[in-house]
Amino acid sequence: MFKTARMALLAALFAGLAGPLFAADLPEPQIEEAPPPVVEQQPIDIGGWYIRGDIDYHKSTVRGIDYMTYAVDPCNCSVTPGSKSFDFGKLKGGFSLGGGVGYKINDYFRTDVTADYWFKSNFNGQTSDLVSTSTEVSKMSALLLLANAYVDIGTWHGVTPYVGAGIGGAHVKWDTVHDPNTTETNPGSSNWRFAYALMAGASYCLTDRVILDAGYRFTHIQGGRMFEWDVSSTGPGFDRGINTHEVRGGLRYQFGGNNGCAAPVVAYQPEPEPIYTK
């Protein structure tokens, strides 16, 4: 009887100790983490056409004005030409409207062709000789055509700084040059001239297609004829060139391609159930 009781006690102790030992050997179930949401990368679409519209305020400087004078030589009664210059000549500020068509080649390079009409700016100048001084007034307007290239430096939070340059021509039109205190007038001249421009600025994404553009542009227009001959034997006159500083603002609309404005699209995925593995 006692032997049977001892066997039962030993069996119970063995079962109590073996259970935790065997349980410790069993591997714990592992939980796999859910995969991160899938981000659909935008397709790389190099190139895209755009149109643009701009408005600016500009201040122009005339680099100098020369004109011809004619007098009778008392020795042989022949007409002898001479050359004189304006004492000064100043153009007041003015506004312009412009537009253009362009193509964005890649993330860093784009080109466009633009046309800007400069509305009339008032001109005031002065000429003088040994006996008198004359006030000269007129107005100048221009049509500027340029082929431009830009380097977009990079995009940060929707803002893209850039630099650029352009080359082309300007049709400059001078109104009649006259002294308001006399009847002396010189008909104004209009002509095409060589022009180039340097610019810098920044653009900002308003939407995935509409871009705000603001910047500065320096434009140089080559010198040319300013006014014609008049009845007082004065003329023609030539300006030595026009330098213009412009503060510009406008909008660009890009029809297609990657303009750096569209945000990446995150595809929706339902929350997966945890997966238990042994």
C-alpha cells in the first residue's frame, strides 16, 4: 500500500515539473508587421508646353543722344555738317504687358519666346548752344521680341528660383521731338534694333498646372535713329542705346509634363490582419 502511494506521489511530482519544461521548449507565436502603404510614383514625363502672361513696371535710361547740325560756311557759302549732343535726356517709368509660349524640357531647363509691348514713357531732355537753351520732349514706346532660355535651380516647398537670358529684337518708336516753348519740331523715328536680356526670379506652384512667376529683368536695346531732319536744319538724331530695369510678375499654365508641382499619390490599402507564424 505504501509502495503504491509512493509511486503516485512521484508521478504527480514528475508531471508538475515536466509541464513547464516542455512548455518552455515550445516556440512562441510571432506576429508579422503590416507592410508600409504603397506610394505610387508619378510617371516621369519629360517635357511640357506652357503659355505665359506677364505685366511689369520698368525704368529706362537713354545712354546719350547725338544729332547733326548744319551751317553755312562764310568762306565758300557751302553747308557744313557738325555734330552735337543733348545735355541730358531722361525717360520716366512705364508699364508693359506681355505673353509667350514655352516648353519645359526637363526639371532644370526650359525655353520660351515672348512678346512685350512697352507703353509710352515720357521723355525730357535739353540741348544748348552759346546763346540759348532748349527743352526737348517726346515719348517712347517699344515692342520687344525675345527667345529665352532658363535654368530652374531646384524646387523647395513649391518655390523654384531660376536664372535666364534672352536674345532678339525691339521695334522702338519715338514720337515727335519738340520744344514746347517754340514751334521747332523733329519728326520721330521708328526702327527695329538688336536687343538682349538677363533675368532672375522665382516661381511658385499655385496648383498642379498654374505657376506664379515673379522676377527681375535687365534689357539692353541697341542704339538707333531717334528723330529726323527739321526745317531749322537740325537732325537727324540718334540715341546711343536704351537700358531698362524691369520688375515683372505673371502666370504660367503648363498643359502637360512634369512641372514639379504635383504631389505624389499614396494608394489606399486596407489595414491587413496580423499573421501569426510558428
